[in-house]
Amino acid sequence: MIDFINICMLIEEITQESFDSSFPYKWLFKKSNGWAGSFKTNQDIIELDIRPFGENGYNIEFISHDSGHLATNTNDQPNKVFSTIIKLIGEFIEEMEPEMLSFSADKTKSISRAKLYDRLIKRFGASFGYETDIIKNSDKNTYILKRTPHQ
């Protein structure tokens, strides 16, 4: 008999597996004034642009060559897209150890990733060693990740 706990564990395992697969990617450059990476999906080319701001803070932007923004890339294996983005960001964090990261979700587009980002930031922020904050406005959500102080 499958109980509620086993169902929850199965759902978590399936969800985790869906983020284990990623597209091949490459770093276009890794410099003091920013990093840029790129990967090709079945339908698009997506770039990740990471630029410094403030003291040891970085802003992350996702760019879809097909649509100009990632939000409309809904039919091209979205879990695989986000898994690839998480891997790119994870490499950046491992090498640069930034104190703070930020990115935003545009809520004015017909398809917004804000709700998905809300869930992903809560799930993966802590696993990277960051406390998370979401600043919600009518036109966009801004996500702030601050390095968790070592105890």
C-alpha cells in the first residue's frame, strides 16, 4: 500500500530527475566584468549573461534568441532548459563565490515565468548556500540571493 509519505517522496524523486537532464552548454567568456554562457535547445539558442553590480554582487539575465526573452520558450523541454541554467549558475557560484545574486521575471508578457521562478528560487537557493528574497511588483518579480553566513 502506498501512503502519503511515499507518494510525496516519489513526486520529489520524479521532480529531481526532471532537473537532472540538461542541454550541452559552453561558456562564451569568463572575465572580471562578467560571464556569458550559451546553449542550444531543439528550437532556440539561450544565453545566460552574468554582470557584476555593487560589491561582490551579480545580476543574471536569460536571453532567448528566438523570442528575446526566456518566458515564451514553453514548448522546448522547459525542465531541461532550467536544469541547464541551474548548472551554469552553479558553476559560476562555485568559482566566483558571489555574496549576492539577482535576476527578475517580467510579468507583463503573455507568458510569465514568475511563479516557476518563485518555486525554483525557494528550492535551489538554499542548496547553493543562499538566503532568498522575492520583491514582487505589478510588472516584475526581482529575486535576491544573499550568501548564508557561516555558523
